[in-house]
Amino acid sequence: MAESLYERYMKAAAANRVHGETCEGCSPDARCDTSQRLYESFSRLQDAYLVQKKQKRG
């Protein structure tokens, strides 16, 4: 069975968080290329999930 949008969103959030905890190239003020890619993926999935949730309510 395909993963739901929520599951993909949560996995992206976890990947972003784990990377931030372990990457020596990242800081609170700057992201490395990998971190930027992970954050953008998380952000897109989060936006899509919130739009989907809003559509279901309304």
C-alpha cells in the first residue's frame, strides 16, 4: 500500500531533524546543501498536507 501524504510528511520531518542533529556543516543560521534539500522536501509535504486537511474540513 502506498504511503499516505501524512506518513511522507512525518518521514521528511524526521529526516530533516536527524540530519540537523548530526551534520557538522549545519548551524542555526545556515544549512548545508543536503539540509536545504531535506527542509524543502519537508516544507512542500507539510504545505500539501495542510491544504489537504483544510479541504477535508471545509
